[in-house]
Amino acid sequence: MNAASLLHLLQFASPALPIGGYSYSQGLETAIEAGRVHDAASAHAWLVRYLDEVLARWDAPLLWRLLSAFAARDTAAIAEWSACFLASRDTAESRAETVQMGYSLTRLIAELGVADVSLLGDEVTLPAAYACAVDALDVPHEEAVLAMLFAWAENQVLVCVKSVPLGQVAGQRLLLSLRPDLERAAVTARALPDADLSNWSPGLSMLSMRHEVQHGRLYRS
């Protein structure tokens, strides 16, 4: 990957991107509240399971397909995979998360003039907006998927640092320990056939629904 592509990727995969990613815990806050995540070991187990059962088998494979669709300018495929991702958000908070961040990222890339957002349609999910941006910036697709997974892990570790709580060094140790799991998830995402796609995670859905009525929250999901 050339320097320009790498710098673009670092910018658009960064948790510091002004689209509100830091506002969401994706069920982790409720898992901490319930005592399921309470130290570094349980945090590691939670993150690895989330990677293996949710991101590697649904979110990242859909992103991979969206990247291919944008490269081919296939509006039908973009619409189909975007609709699949939106339909998979089975709680109010998870749906609001991807729609809000997708809207914010779409508006940002339009204002920056880095991509043609007309291919995105009306209700934009975060993976679709991200795929639109990184494909337009000539970021290699394999690296774009891995960067998305790392950005997710970094945000989740920050939640653990603040809410478990873990120390800063413990948080970085946790993030470093996830490297082989992130690589494995990226490989799975690229190779998974359509028939094997799955977002079956009822426990996570239950935690998300509990978060909607949880008293005292730092995060929006």
C-alpha cells in the first residue's frame, strides 16, 4: 500500500473521526453492568467471541461485499447488502447506531469531496459509507477490512479502560493480544460464502435490549 492510501485509511478508520463512534459500546456497557466483563481476562474473552461470532461472520463479510460493489459501481449490490446490514440490526439502539454514524460519515465525505455519495441511497449504514470512502480513495480492500476490525477493537478496549475499569497499560496489552484474532477474523470475512453468513447472537441482542432501559449509562448502545 502506498503512503497516500495508508494515510487515507488511518484517517477514515480512526475512532477520532467525527462521526460519534466513541458514543457507543455495542452492548459492552451492559455486559460490564451485569458482571460478565469484570477484568482483563473476561474482557479478552468477550472481545474474541464477539469477533468470531459477529464481526467475522456478518459485519466484516458484508463490508467486503460492499467494497466489491463500490469498485464495480454496482448500485443493485450496494443497495442489497446495505439493506441486509440494516435489517440485521435487531434492536432500536443498534439500528440507530449504524444509521446515525452512516449519516455522519456520508455528510463528512461529501463535504470533504472525497467520494460520490449518490451511490449510497437514502438510509445509509456505516459499513456502506465507509466502503464508499475507502474505495474512492484507492485504499486496498483487504487493509480496509482489517482497519475496520481494529477500529472496532480499539473502541471496545477504550470502553473497558473507562468502565471495567482497566488501566491504560492493561488496555494496550489487551489490544495487542487481539492481533491474531483480528487477522483471523479478516481472513474469515474475505473467504466466507454467502450461504454461511450469520449474525446469530441472541445473547448480544438481549443485552442490547436491556441497555435501552438501563439506569445510568455512559454510552448510547
